[in-house]
Amino acid sequence: MARCFEESKRAYTSGDGAHAKALSNEGKEHKAKMEQLHGEASAWIYASESRSFSTNGPQMFDAACSSLTFRE
């Protein structure tokens, strides 16, 4: 994704607007796919943690959160 945007900038500064636009669009497609996959992974992790919590009860949640620190 980042490579597409970098190459798009180079193409634009060298005067090749059509190629720059194509690379920019490709970068946007990569970004959209990345965000979609991130959402799917987040949903999978959340579902997995929810099943684990309901199976193991609060003690697993307490163990998972025991290293958290809070600032006032």
C-alpha cells in the first residue's frame, strides 16, 4: 500500500499523471482490503475471547487484565 502511494508521488512529480492516478487507486484498493481484513481479524479475536471468557469464567479475564495499569 505505502509503496503504491510513494510510487504514485514519484510518477506525479515526473509528470505522469495517468500512471500516478492508477498507482494511487491501487494503493486505495490495498488500504480498503487491509481495513476489511483487520475488521475480520478483530471480529474473530473478539468472538474467540468471548467464547473463552464464557467457558473459563471471570478468572481468565482477571488473569488477562492483571498486568494493566491505570493512571488517575
